[in-house]
Amino acid sequence: MLVRAFILFCLICFTPLAQAQEFQTTASHAVILDYETGEILFNHNGEEPMPPASMSKLMTILMAFEAIDRGALSLDDELPVSEHAWRTGGAASGSSTMFLEVNSRVRVEDLLRGIIIQSGNDACIVIAEAISGSEAAFAADMTARAHELGLSSASFANSTGWPHPDQVISAADLARLAAIIIRDHADFYEIYSEREFTYNGIRQFNRNPLLATMNEVDGLKTGHTQDSGYGLVASGERDGVRRIVVYNGMESERARANEGERLMRAALADFEVVDLAVAGAIVGEADVFLGQAETVSLRLNDDVQVGIHTRSRDVLRAEVVYPGPIAAPIAEGDVVARLEVSGPGIDTRSYDLEAAEDIAKQGMVGRALAGLGSLFGGN
């Protein structure tokens, strides 16, 4: 028998209005991530792999940053522009470009700005070939490194985000990737807020629309193809709280800009991380069968944090679930139940609950009396 018991934390109550209050978006895929805790505050198809277009370049840039950190590249290195980089990503390609000239050499520092600010496909390929020998090898390395970082939805077929069936990643993993860049490469992250970059006499502007409309926003990367629609990975900070917004599937640049501003304003003002309980807290008890005590206290193994919209703060639901009653003997520390937390706009979270004390088995006489009671009581 599966036993379910509701728990009422100090911040939890129940109301039928929860679903009506849930935040919505017109994007096909969207997440809001709290940078400090890694909590997903809002999730709309956020774990579903999607074509990321030029938002893929976040992984290309991370690979470049890491190559610089380990000494494989330096900012002053001058890298050659191959015919493949020029033809596939240069002016002749008709795609986003840094306007590199074939057989020229370009400083790594300029290439970084060409990717981050100008979204240059040619710059991506130059970096890819320098690090891994070929763009195909680099794409395989990108995928492997993403998986090492826990970005399990990621699959890359190129360095640029050019449409390909194997070029996918979820909005949630893009948000986690952005958090890694911000946390581990703070010096380079400053480039993402630069509004323009001129190379080879050609001035281009940062395509992130929120840099012009929201002072809090300082990155990161737009994306657009016919398959993916218009998307954005954006990060902003207000009063020491940083949030990352990722969304995709918008129909136009204007729609992307408008929805991005709405999502970021909500991310910074309307969502929060709620601390429900700390590891070690006793959150309930479970019935015990044939034990020297009738119940055992249940203790949390982990902190319980939930990211929610502020309107849903009072609509969380917590439930202790265990197969019960639990047969004695029970040793302190045994995982005997779980805590399930659910609410509007969040997936159900499950946390292990362990026995907070030892419960010895009843003696022979006690077991016999319990058996007789069960027989005559009809239980």
C-alpha cells in the first residue's frame, strides 16, 4: 500500500486559483533560470531539444575561452582564415559574418568580438579549425564537452548554428551554459555588453535588443533561422540578483525584442526562490509495522528550494509518500520515504526522506498479538 500524507510548511497552502495565475509566454520554448541557485523559475518546453541557431555560438565561445585558459590559444595569436571559413561563413555566404578575407590572419581577441558582437560565422569556423583541426572535429568536441558539463540535450554538427538535424540543445541547457560562461569567465563576459564592433572598416552592432532597452541586461546571444524562429539568451542583474532568460520560436525581430523585455522584467521582479526546508529537518512521520514504536520520524537529506512565480507562492503542495506501513526493524539513516513538492508552473520535485531514529522489531509476543489483532480486527 502506498501511503500519502500532506504536509503544511509555513509557506504552503492550497487554492484552486493556482493554474489561472501561472505565467505564460508566446515563445515556443522558454526558461527563466536563477543564476545563484540554478533553479528553473519558469519552464515552457524548456527541457525539449530545439534548433538553437546562433545561440549555439555560446558553446563555440566557451570552447575558445577554455582553450585560452589552458594556454592552447592566446588573445594575440593570429589565426588563418581558410577558404572553408570564408566561403561558408564569410561575405559570400549571405549569413552573419565578420567579413573576414580569405587567407588573411586575425587576432583571437578580434575573433571573440566578431563572434559575440557580430555573430560572425566565419569567425566561428576560424576558431573551430584552430582548436580541433576541422569544423567537424570541433563540433564533436563541442558535443562531448557539453555532455561533460551536464548539458545532456546538446548535440552539435557545426560551430555556427547553421541548420542541421543534429544541431539541437534545450533552452534549459542554454541557460545553464550561459551561467557557466558568466561564472567561470567573468573577464571575457564583459564583451557581451559591448554595443558595437568595427573590423576591416565595417561597423556592426550587437544584436541583443535588450542592451538598448534595459540597463540591467549585460548579455548574451541572439539566434535566428527559418527553422528555429527568433530566439535570445539574455542575462540581467538587479539588486544583486541575476536571472538568465532563454526563449525561442518568435516570429520576428520585433516580437523577439518585445517578448524578451517582458520575460526579463518578470524574471527580475516576479519570480523568486523559496526555501521550504533545510537538510536535516524533520518534516513528518511514517507508520511502522511490527516495531517497538508505532511511527518513525522522517528527516530530509537535502535542502528544499523551489523557484516559483510570486503569485504562486502560497499554492505549493508538499506530500510525504512511502510504501506503508514500514516494516521494522528500521535503522537511522535508511531512506524509507520521499517528499514530493509540486505547484503551478513547476515539475514535481522528489526528495529522499530517511529514518531519523532506529526502530527495533517487536519481540515474539508483540508480533503474535499484532497478528491476532489484525486477524480479528479485519485489517
